[in-house]
Amino acid sequence: MSPQRPPTIDPRAAARWEAAPPAAASPWLHEEIGRRMEDRLQWIMLTPQRWAHWQPLRGGRETHALLARRFPQAACDVVEATPAQAQAARAALSAPWWRPGRWRAPAMRFLAGRDALAPGSVQMLWANMALHTAADPQALIAAWHAALATDGFLMFSCLGPDTLRSLRALYAELGWPPAGPEFTDMHDWGDMLVHAGFAEPVMDMERTTLTYETPERLLQDLREIGRNLHPARFPALRGRAFRQRLLAALRERLAAPQEGGRLALQIEIIYGHALRPAPRAPLAAESAVSLQEMRRMLRGR
């Protein structure tokens, strides 16, 4: 893997996907993964006073409601990629003005941009199904680290390298360009977390198989959860003849006898959790420490 970014992510394509208008509802797969990740919070004793939800329009609007119920006294910063998306998030996630509970709920802010969060401003950062589409994941992880307060924690999920294994094999056998990017292994994510300054990263993964009655429904799901960001993907629009050939290949190659002939797709889901520790002064003959970091170290003592 490149020290800067995974080698199979096209930065321009990733930026277009991140800024694209979101659908009317979050993908069902993202909601299910968000629900499973939210259930893991029962094992974490830290309760945030303020938390950040990273791009919930795609990451999970229903998941946002689960988190708000779990942390009813915590304020929330919602971060989207663009001002238009931040406005859409405000419309989707804000309680109606006529609901009495709205006036007692903690304040919720809607921000745009990777650097919108003030440094050290939140005790939890929640990012569901966003990291695997980042062209520069190390920069994104560093931004998350900067936003967290000392002893704050990160919760994230993303797709793992076994995702769409059979679909990628089908494209390779037929001589087509790659069907999607190569996803990063959870051990590499752990290394990047440590490199960014996180401590005690805990990584685990699960594999699941999605089954479909028709190839049309399978393609619809793929369009909802993401795009092909591989730099070597087919660079132009495909015609009707290719679509018919693709549908036929999916029916023939992905039919699983053990699933009653339904079309099967493999999904690997990676979950990650890590803490932001108290800063430490670098050990060198001559060191420079910012005033802000010095204050944090003194408070930690």
C-alpha cells in the first residue's frame, strides 16, 4: 500500500462521490452496519459531552437517532462534505419545530468540510462506512484525531478486502476493467491509526453474504452504497449491449446453489475503535511543543 493513499482509489472520482447529492434515504446496508456498531457502545464506559457524526446522510440517518437516544444529554456536531449536504442533513435530522422535546434537546450544529470541527472539541467521533472511499485515508484519520479531545474515542466501520470478491473475479475472467477498488486490510487500518497518534486501536471484522433474486436488484444495491473508484475503471459510459451482457454474466456466474440459486455477493465489514491519548512531548535533543499541547499535557498530569 502507498504511504499516502491506497493505490486503487482515484482522488478525483472519490471527491466527486463525496460531494454528490445524497439519496433520499441512507443505504440499508449502512444502516444495518451502523446498528451493529452502535450496539458495541454498550462495552464502552466513556460518555461524551459532545460528539461528532461524520457524514450521516450516507452513514445512517436511523443510526443517528439510535446514537441520540443513547447519549440524550450530549451535544452533537454533524459534519458533511459540502454546505448543500449540511443543509440536507439539517432538514433530515432536526426534530420538527412543533415537537416539545426539541426545545429540551442539546444543541446540534451542522458543519461542512473536513476541517470544520474545532481541534479537541468532541469526545466521540462516529464515522460509519466512510473511510474506504477516502483517497487519502491517512489525512482523514489525522483530521479525526485533531477533532477529538484527550481521552476521546473514534468509532468507525468500512469495507474490507474480501468485499465483492466474486464480482471482481467475474470482471477479471471476462477481461473487463476492475469492478471496484481494492479495499484495505484491518491490520493496515490499525497501523494508520497508531501512526496518526491514536492509542489502543481495536479492530475486528465480520463477513456476510448478500443474496438477490435478480441482477437488476443487485446492481441497484451497489449503486446505493458506492461507486467504482478504481483509476483503471472503464473511462466512459457503457451501452445497452454491455448492460445485457453484464446481467447475463451475473445470472450465470453469481448464482449460488447453497442459496437456492439466488445471486450471492460477499461483504467484509471492518469495525475499528481507538482512543486519543494525552499528548507526550517528543524525546529529542531539542523539542518544540505548542502552547495548546503543553496545556493538555499539564491538565493530564
